[in-house]
Amino acid sequence: MRLEISREVLAGIRSAAAAVHPMEACGLLFGDDEQINGWQASRNVADNRETEFEIDPRTLFAALRAERAGGPRLIGYWHSHPNGDVEPSPRDVEAADDEGKIWVIVAGEDIAAWRLSKTALIGRPENELVERDGQLVSEQYLAWSIEPLKRFSHIPMKTGEVRHLVPRDKCDEDIVPLIAEAGYPAIAPILDELMEWTADPNWPICVPLMDYLVTLGEPMIEPIRRVLRGTDSGHKWVCLRGIVAELPPSAVALLRDDLLRLTEQPSEYGRGEDINLEARRILSLIYG
């Protein structure tokens, strides 16, 4: 899923949050499955407004009545975190109830969108007595049940600000098309942060993000170089195999000294040896 928030809504929420800081602000969001195009502030009726929020029921019920009468569609809620963290707090998870609604959290200039899911299939080992050959014996089996476990999943959101294109979760692969839409040089300030999400090919975001970064060519040289000169052997190997090897030869040539340095390092068991071999392979493809 991908979501867009209008500049007017974003500016309005930030302004409303700043007006009551250091208390938490809160309110409603309107729009559809792809865009937040309206918002409303609500009185925070929580007992402790510095760390909690509760939307005034009168505001909520009025919005629901208006929606039933053909008014704006209520798609979610927003609130602020005066502590500067846009991750849902344990209190947010505990209090959240409307599954499928969008939850937007604003903290200063930062903002993030989340979606709540509430159920999961759980298997627990249990024992039962069964009769075998005239004797009762204990056997273990999995007892499956659906339990109301709650968690928030991040929703990539297009805000018009490049900093919000940095993934927040390994499953944020839906943000890659937004990164591509922004394009280079707009994303130049976040290239190093994007590279951090290419460290593990098992992450859903890793391969599609690498596939896009390869298309940038020479602008990727410095971010790649910082990975190759770092200490994370696993990330070096993934970078060599998934990005460097796919770059145009003219771009790879700019990394020649770094590749030679990797081939000259003593081989180590596992990833270290793989790095040596992969660097040699890439050099051989360019220089024979």
C-alpha cells in the first residue's frame, strides 16, 4: 500500500500539534485508500495529555454522522508525540481499536503513517491422554486459536519531503516506487540511509531497492564506497553481488581501487572469502 498526504493537511496537523506542545494533539483524517485530503483537530480528553490522547467522542460521532449523510469519509486518526518519536508507543498499541484505519503520528517536523491489525493464528503445544495398547499415554499436539494480538504496520507515505522516503521497516518495499518517482538528485541527501536497507537480501525491501539504486549509476559510487570500506562483511558481499556487479562498466571502473583492496585482504572463512572472490570476479569482467 502507498499513501499520499496533501501539503495542506500536513501543514495543518503540524501547526495544530505545535499549538498545544508539550501536550499531545489529536484529531481525524479524511480521504480514501490512496490519499489523505482532509483533517480535523479534536479536543484531547485524556486524563494525562502529556503522554496520552483520546479524541473527544462528540467530534468523532459528528464526523461519523456526516459520513453517513454523504460527507467526507473518515479513514483514520492523527496524534502528536511531543517526545519526537513517530513510532507507535506501547500505550498507542494498547488503546488502538479500529482495525484497518490509518493512524498518523507527527513529532515536530517528522511524520509517519501506520495501520493496525488485531488478530493472529496462534499454535500452542498441549498434551492429551490417549489410549494405546490398553495404556494411557501422553501425546503432544498443537492447539490452534485466534487471539486478538495487535500490531502496527508502517505505511509508506508520500509527503513531498525527501526525508520521509527513508524506509522505517524491512517490509517497506512499497516505498521504492515513491523513491523512484522523486528520483535523483532529489534523493541525494538520503542515499546513505537507503543503502542501510540493502544489507540483507532476505528483507522484502532489499532487492527492489537495490534494483532501483543500480539505475542511478555514478551517483551511487560514494555511498557504495562507504559500505565497501566499512566493517559489515555481510553488507559488503550483498553490495558487491547485488549493486556493484550490476553497474555499468564505466561506474565500476571508479571503484577499481576499492575492489583491488578487497582482493588483497586475507581471505577469511565464510563471508570474508566470498568478498575476495566476488571482488576478483567483478574486476575480471571489467579488465579481463
